[in-house]
Amino acid sequence: MKLFPRSKRLFPLLLILFPQLHFAQNHEMGIGGGVTNFLGDVGHYGIAPPRSYFGEFHYRYTYHQYYGVRLTGSYGRVEARDAWSGLEERQQRNLSFRSDIWDAKALFEVNFFRFDPRSKDYNNTFYIFGGLGVFGFDPQAQYQGNWFDLRPLGTEGQGSVNEQGLYAKVDLVYPFGFGYKHAFNEHWQFHLEFMAHSTATDYLDDVSGLYVNAQELGELRGQMAADLSDRSLEPLDRSGYDRGNSQTRDWYFFTGIGLVWRFTTNREVCAEFWGR
């Protein structure tokens, strides 16, 4: 029995295709940064003014003058306070949080116009993108002048008052957005970009479900857990009432600028590849 019987037919084809795959490459490496917004159960109901910052790096492979794929890694912070909200019920609830976040994403990009960094006629374009990634988070709240991790406290009774387990600190994220890029020359370009991140969790702000009995939570998790579970301005027993909206998921947003270095492996073949 012969192993891989088709290999003899595939090998000549690979020899023909490999030079084209090797030389018709357009690679880019870039860094960027900007401001962040958060949309969830805490803070403004809608997009709010930026409150914190992020940084990122990326690698892009452009296989067509209109299409490309990109790998991006980011690190930043989001935060929100009910005190910033225009809704009275949120102001009375008085919850707040901050969380450092990291993510790794694979994106597919589509240029609106033909883009050729070596041509003054085609050296800028608007573009859109979308993809899939993973992100990590760890919400904190301030208590008696210090910041503490909220997840281990189980502020909605996770792992203590009820049978619900602690939420995961890593989850899926669905990024998409739009941008504008301009090439200064063959190698250097910059972009302006807005990227929305729809997450698969409702606990980025540690708020999702119902209030639990603060006294019972305090006996099981400690007084800090009880105090941080219900920070309402008016003290009442809110056990069983909505603390958040479990029917929605949390979002975070990046608005920023990036600087990109472009390099290729062969000028002539790439010139033909770019349609020149």
C-alpha cells in the first residue's frame, strides 16, 4: 500500500505555486493606542465619554489590494460608575468598577477603495473589519480606600448563597469596526480606527443578576462582600430584586490611532500583484 498516493501529483504544483505565494506577499507590523468606552449594567446607559486607555500591536497580511487579514493583541482598562449616569435609578444603586482587559483577535479587513502604498493615487482608503477573539478581564471595586477583586467575593451569591458558580475570567469577544488609513510612502502608514467588542459575558462589570441577602452573604463571604454587593444610597433589603440585566451582554470600545511599517519580499512581483 502506497502512502500519500497523490503526493507525486501535488509536488510539481507546489513547486509552481510556492514562488508566487512567497514573493507576492505584503506584510505589515504596527502599534497603536487610544481611549476606551464601556457599555454594560454599570454607568451610562449608552456610549459615554472615554474614561481610560489601551495599547495594541498587530500583524497584517494583505493578499489583495482590497482584502487582508490581521492578528491583533491589545491591553487596556475599562471603568464605569453609576454616579456618572443620567438615570436616577442607577445613581441610587451606586455601583462602580474598573477592570484591566487583554484580548487577542483575528480580523478580516475590506478596503472601500483600491489601496497601493506606492501610488499617490491610491495611498488612502476607508475600510471595515470583523472577526473573532478571546479576552480576559478581572473587575475590581474600591473599598475603604483600596481596590479589591470582585469575582472571588461572589457579590451575587455565586458559590455561597446560591448554586451559581463563579463566572469565567476569559471569554469570547466579537470585534468589528471601521477605519481610515493613509500611506506616507512605500513603508510607513497610519490609521484612525474605531473598534467595538461584543463580549460573550455579562460580568465584565461584575453585575448581571439579582441582589442576594447581604447579611447571609456577609456570614458566608465576609463583610466586604456584603458591603460591595449592595452599595445603594438608601439602605434596604433588596434580596431577589434586579441588580443588573441578565438578558444583555457587555461591550467595550476602542478609538485610536496606529502607526504601521510595511515590508515586502520582492518589489517586481508585488508590483504586478498590486495591479500596477
